Amino acid sequence: MQVETAHPILFLADAAPVVSIPPDTGASFVTATHDCLAFWVLASVDGASLVTVSDEACEAGGAPLFDGTIDAPSGIVTLMDSSTFRYLNVPVFSGRLSVRVWAEDDQNPEWVWLQLGTIRQI
């Protein structure tokens, strides 16, 4: 999925209507709470970022920038921007979801790869 967003930050979070956004998203390339992961992409003036969401490890090289978990009690995680526009809903198993993040640059990434522990077939 190639994305141009008004704000250069995206969130991967449980699809619940209320999630805990990381309080200081500028602290590093990836920040997280128990149910939300925030990461940076290119600003729209700089072009689009390619965001890959997969249950496979990154095939494009880049640097591993996060390896952790988020809660997904609803069984769906969503990729959204700061206006809560949902670009993608992904079915997962309810509970803790492992997430790994790679990018080719941690300042102005042309691509970001998100590996989810398991994507549930529907």
C-alpha cells in the first residue's frame, strides 16, 4: 500500500473506538503503548511512503526499528492516520499481537514494513 498522508505519522492499533496513543510520538521513529504503535512516514510534500503489512519478515533489507507487542482484544488492528482515517483493517487473533517494524531510513522513510505475528484468515 502506498500512502500519502496529511501528517507524517501513522498508527497501528486495535480497532476499538478508543486506544492509548503514545504521549510523545517524536521520541523515536517508533513509539508504542499497550494497544497502539506510532511510526513515521514521509510528509505529503515529500511524496508517498510505501507501507507493507504482512505476517512475513521484511524482505527489503532496511533496519529493524521495533520488536514488541500490542493488545488487540477486538481481533482487528487498523492502520490509521492522526485524523483517525483507517487505511487498512487486518484480522488477527484476539490478545497480544507481536509486531516488528523495519524501515530503510528512520528520518524520512520511503518504505516501512510491519510484520504482524499472525494474520487471521477470514
